Amino acid sequence: MRRSRSIELLASLLLLMGVAPFVEIHTTYGVIVPILTLAVLLAAVRVVTAENRYRIIAYVLASLYGIISLIRAATQQEIWQILAAPLFIAFSFFCVSVILRRIVTAREVDSEMIFASVSAYLLIAITWAVSYNLIYMLSPGSFSAADGSAELSINHFIYFSLTTITTLGYGDITPVSVPVGIWSTLEAATGVFYMAILVARLVSVYRS
């Protein structure tokens, strides 16, 4: 990975997660979240396309998601959001797989490797959040909120995803159906194994 690309991805992810909850309630600033999401998309493309063999896949997935997102923003129809979600999930998991491959094959521990590791972790969490939101749109009764919220948004699911992947689990948002419960448990298991394997790999590379 070329220098600075991973830190750009990490910065865009942190900015999206930090800003989105505060602008959600202000419709005037509704365009900010799509812009920040686009920034994450572009930063991820820059990271992935550092190697030529991944460019076609990255460009195709990112372009399709970008086109559908623009249509969704123009029409405000939920169907386009439902169609965009699987593309974002596919693109994100593709990016994570590329980043992890580079981490596993790295010969030294440097700042780029650290930034890439954290970026992949946060990207996994956001991707799972998008999947939860997609499930909720298709089946509104699949999640329950302790405060009785009638409608959950993507920010609720980012929060739920972060507490799940870190195994913090406050329990204020819970999956209702068994399939969704298993899916969220898989995220928790992924978070545990990710940290265990990552730490082991970093220590191994550092010692060598």
C-alpha cells in the first residue's frame, strides 16, 4: 500500500462515524452524510487500486454503488437504498479482504500497516451496520429497541454494530428473529478473531 492511503481511509471512516449522528436530525444538512460516504468510498478505492489487478473489481463495484446512490438521492425512493446496500456490502468486504491480504503478507510493522488494520476493523463494523439496516428495511420487526423507538436508522445500527463487534453489548438494541441473532453473533465472533489474529500477526512480524 502506498503511503498515506490507509490514513485517508481511516480519517474518512472516523469523520463519517463522528459526524453522521449529529446531522441526522437536521434535514438541512442531509447532504453531508452522502458526501462523507462518498469520501469513504473514494478512499477505499485508492487503497484497493494500489495494485492493478484489483482495479477493475473496485471500479465496477464503486461505480455501480455511486450511480444507484445518486438515483436514490434524486428520487428519495427506498427501493434504491435497498439496491445500494448489497453493493456497498460487497465492495466493503472486497476492500477488507484486500487489506487483510496485505497485512498478512507484510514483512514489517509500520504506520501504514497499523492504519490499514484499524480501517479494516471499522469498515467491517460499518458493513455489518449496513446489512442490519437492509434487514430492518426488508423486515421492520427484526430488531427491538429498549427505549421503544418506533423507527431505527442507519446510525442506530452503526452504534449497535460497534457494540457488537467489540462484544460490549449494552442490550438496548436487540435482534428479535433467530437468523438475525445468529448474524449479529457472527459479527461478535469476527471481531474477537480479528483482534486475536491481528495482534498475533503484528507480534510475529515485529519479532521477525
